[in-house]
Amino acid sequence: VSTQSTGKQWIEENSCQLSIPRAKGTAVQIGSQQIVIMGGETPASEGGGTMPVTSVECIDVTSGVVTALPSLPSPVIGCPSAALLGDNIFLMGEVPSGQCMVFLFNKTRNNWEALPPLPRPAVLCCPMDETVLVMEDNGALLTLEGDRWDQVPQQTILPDGIKITSALHVDQGTIYAITTNPTSSQVSIRELCTTTRTWDVIGDTTSVSLDSGVAQMCPL
């Protein structure tokens, strides 16, 4: 399905059948014809509830054909985010052990590999300046340096206690984030200019409840 921004309604563009029902995963677009779906969970076959999945599937949006890709080394179930950089897909999220990991899929080699674990929970993985950045839930940007993730120099982080629940990379210079303040229950929309590396509040509200911890941003 897709949404039309003018009518703001969901329409079925082409029917396709995934191998399993999937929720709380993420996707990355390759060109104008393909969408790769990764991570998330599916209904458990016994006892109710859900179970994490490792399967990865590629949808051809023109034909509706679904192709299986190599499975993930581990299920990715918590706050997944993905980025495409050249022939590489980066998938970031929480694994069942509770650790936040980044996995790299190389389309030429057709395999996944685990990158060094992240030091704390993260909310966004995005391409920028020919590299991939990861954003932690405190607003810090990290870049991979050898066998560890280092914070981008001279970049501000959010005040203590304020956490990001969802973030969106819209171009090479701007990142938007939904943040929550547990002490005031205030929800804010913040903008990070990656040129000046500073956060600015562009909107506040106390009328939105994010008690479930689930919020998602998308361009429209």
C-alpha cells in the first residue's frame, strides 16, 4: 500500500504476499522499484504473543514479486532503523539480549555482518557525507572508527533526561526528532542542523501522549 499526500488516504497499488506477517520492522528503498523489509516480529505459532524474525525480503513495487534475501545474523526488534549507502544496507536496532547493534549487508557479497556494538540505545541510522551516522537517544551522533563508534566532534547533545523517541533524516543537512521530557510530560519536535551541529526546538505540545513509547516520523 502507499499513501497519496494530496488525499492523505491509503490506496493499494500492487498486491504482494510477504512470507510472514511482520510488525515493528523497518525498510529501505533501493532505487525506484525495490523496497527491502527487515527486522520486527511476527505472531507466535503457539501460546499467543509475538516472536522476533530474522528473515529479510525484497519487494518489487512494479511487479509485486517478493524475493527472499539472506537472513539477519540476529533478530532486530527494538527501534529499528536502516540506511542505504552505495551497495551497502545498514540495519540498526535492539537485539534480544538488549544490546543495540548495527548489521551491514553488502549487495555484492550477498551477506550480513555484525559491526561493533553501540555503547547505548540509538534511534536513527542515516547516510551523510559518504559515511553512515548513528544517532543515540540523547541526540549524539556517532561514526564508526575502526572497531568502535566515536561521537562526532563538537556536536551538542540534548539536556539530561530528554530522550528521542523517533528521528527522521530528510536531507544531507537536517535531522528532525520527537523528544520527551519525563519531568514535564512535554513532547517536542527538534531540529538538528548537521552543519552547525546544534539542536533547536521548533515545536512543543503537551496534548500528545507517547506513553506507549512508539512514535514514527516520515516525510509527506
